[in-house]
Amino acid sequence: MKNDILVILGHPDINSFCGSLAKAYIDGAKASGSEVRELQLGELTFDPILWKGYKIIQELEPDLEKAQELIQWSNHIVFVYPNWWGAMPALMKGFIDRVFLPGFAFKYRENSPLWDKLLSGRTAHLMVTMDTPPWYYRWVYHRPGHNEMKRTILGFCGIKVVKISELSLMKTSSQQQREKWIAIAKNLGLNA
């Protein structure tokens, strides 16, 4: 069975290396017969600030309504983004704040500390570019951005992260290494 895959490009610049990785993944997934749709956060029009927290839910812009529809449609979500200051870019965090709302992504139970995970049954793959060596990110920083995405965001909503691909060291990578990463991204899409 092929997946219904949503690829979310979390880098604000669609012409970034992350954009190239997302395109390669999409090309591979389509070649495998999967249905693929894409969200390029840098191209969406929305206010990334959750002004009142969850006290008052802001009206969703059309692009965010469409994002929720695509998340509901998908059974596998691929997030492609750079690791900046240990975690995702601000635009991606703002997108998550605005889209993964109570009643859509989760629901608190009345008079209980527990909640319902409304996006259960989906899987996710994180494709993350970094300047930090992977061993340092893991053993010194304790993977803060990966933990945030895997546990406190996606896991909280019921989405199981099945793969994390770290592409590092970006700042010193050669053109040959980048081409290898593009080929890896395409192969990951082919095997999704």
C-alpha cells in the first residue's frame, strides 16, 4: 500500500538546500506511486504568532485551513527543515502553534490532566539539516529540537515519528556531499 504523503518544507526560503531535499523526496515518492502533496511554509500567508494562546483561538487564514485539510488527508508527514539554535526555524514553530490546535490535533479531557491524541494513525519523518555534528547534538545538547518535534509536538498529537534523518555538517559540506544527500532524499521518498 502506498502512502498519502504530505511534505512540509519548514525552511522559509523555498530555494534553500532544504527546498532541494524536499523536491528530491517528492520526486522519489511520486515515482514509487505514492500520492504526494506539499506545503512550503515560506509561501503561505499567515500570522505565525498565537496572540492569546489557547484562551482565544484566532481565525485561521485560508492557507492554514488548507494545511489542516492536508494533514487530515495524509497518513505520513515529512518535515524538511534546518536546525537553527538547536531547533526548528521560527516560521515553522509559528505554523505549528497556529495549526496544531485543540480540537484539531488534541483535546484535553474534562477534569483530567489527560488528553486525546486526535492525529493518531499517522507517521512522520524528520529530515533536518544542521551545522552541529550529530554526535555533539546528541550527547552534549541532548537533541532538543528532535525531542521537541518527536515527543512534545507530534507525539502529543498522536503522530509517530518513524525516522529522523540528520544531514550534517552543512557549512563545510562539498557539492559532492550535497548531491549525495539529494540522492539519499530521493531514495527515502522511493521507499516511503
